Amino acid sequence: MACFAVPAAEALVMTVVRKVMASKKKEPEVEKIEGSGEAEVSQKFTMVQKLRWLTNLLWGGAGLLMYEHVWHGEVVPWFPFLTAASDPGDAAEMLHEMATAGVGMAVAVTAVWALMLLGAHIIERRAGKADAAAVTE
């Protein structure tokens, strides 16, 4: 009924955090590789870029869920917007769905993002080793 509200709320908070971090951003994180007299620079993903991945995943998921709820008539364009909010019995069921399914979806999306970060870290580390090996040759 309103499970999309939980990932949307997380997406909103993380978007604000990302915007604040981007406004305070200094320079991109770089890693200097010293070799045979020449210095090469390998750029890493910044935390702002990584948070953009998370917000894109969350907004996309929340948007698709909202579309599905509009399709089934659970979200309407007039007040109170959620059909379950008009009846106290349905409202309790809606809050239960938000606490179970909504939180579960938000946690699952965040876990997928964490796996993406792990993959990005492994790729960055392999690229750094390859860059270091190329400089020493």
C-alpha cells in the first residue's frame, strides 16, 4: 500500500547528504603511483559518486513501486492520496506493510549498493596494481 515510502524517504535523506557533501567537495580522490621517475595518477570513485549510485537505485525502486501502487488503485491523485489512509483498520495494515516490506526493500537496495562498492573497490585495487606494474616496467 505504501511500502514505496520507506525507500523514498531513505532516497530523500541520502540525496540531501550527497548534495551537502558535493558542496563541500575539495578535489577528487587521486592515488599517485611513483615509478621510474614518472608519476602517474589513478582516479578513484569519490564518496559523492558512490552516494549517487545509492540514490539512483533508491529513487528508481521507489518510483517503480509507486507506479505499481498507482496501477492497482492504492495511490490516488486526491486527498488522502493513499486509499488505506482513509480507514483506520486499513491504515494499521498499511503501517505494518511499511514496517515490513518497505524496510526490507530499503535494506535490500542498500545491501546491493554495498556489494557494488565492494566490486568497485576490487576493480580500483586491480587497476592500481596494473598501473603500478606498468610504471615499473
